[in-house]
Amino acid sequence: MIYLASGSPRRKELLTQIGCRFEIVKSNAEELKDSILSPDVLVMENACRKAEEAASRLEKDAAVLGADTVVALDGKIFGKPKDEKDAARMLSELSGRSHEVYTGIAIVANGKTFRAVEKTLVEFRTISDEEIKKYIKTGEPMDKAGAYAVQGIAAKFIPRIEGSFSNVVGLPIAAVDSLARKAGVELYGNIDA
């Protein structure tokens, strides 16, 4: 079993989808938003902070998973939009371009922190201003890095993804499984997977 140091419903859904045994323990770690850090370094640092802070409040032998996801275009980081205007700006900048999604993952287990970063390339078709307005009105972009949900309505804007789909959703499942095995953490309980 593992503790998930995140309140993200998408991360919860992804772990549930693969039959992972987990409990949620929200992290109180302060996230870095430092734009001088590269996206991969930023997400790794935040994932470690989240996992380590949550682990510090649990029993010594607890295993904790922390994660952080950002969208990056030409090295510029897009987090969650502050408001509808910010969401429109992000979507306009992503329109007709390819960008990267980075997720840092960290597992604290047996007194050690195991870490990895996953990168996925996402291509957006050109999106009109009218489509952006309609999409924002759905509310879907408002709590998502880059102001879109690949598993939702925004799928119609994305003709191509290169890499992990679940990474774009918010948690690269194959990378989490690999990292858990390195950390000696059993994710699946009594099922054969």
C-alpha cells in the first residue's frame, strides 16, 4: 500500500484504474513556482517536497507518492490558470503548437526518496478564439495545468501525443509502477498484475 500526497481527483482515478491500494494524505509542502528552474527540475523538486513532507507526518515505514505536473512551451511553464482570462491566454499560446508535459514523481520509502521525471509531447491543432471561449465556459480548464484536460473536451484539440497519455492526465502510471518496484513498494495488494 502507498499513500498519495495529492488531492488530485485525476491522480486518484489513475491509481484506482490500475488496482493500486492507496490512501490519500494531502501534503502541506509549499510548491515552488520559480520560473528560473527548468520544467523538469521544478516538477522533480515539488514532487519530492510533497512526498517528503507527507511522509514526515506518517509512521516510519509508510511509503508515500508525491507528484507535480506542468505544461511547458518553449521553456515557459504553464501551471493552473488564475482565472478565465489566464486560461484564454494559455490556450491561445498553445494553439497550433506542440508543447511538453512534465510530471515529477517521488516515492519516499524505507528512509530514501526515489525520483523520476516523465516528459510527453502534445500537439495542439489551431483553436479559434470562439472555440477557446466555448471551452472555457465549460469550466474544464480552470484547475488543470495548461488550462486543458486531455481526457475531456480538449481531446478534440489534440491530434497527436508522443509519450505517456496518463502523464498528460497528471500521473505517468508506467513510470510510477517502475519507481515503486525500485523502491520495493507493492502497489497492487493481492492481485496478479
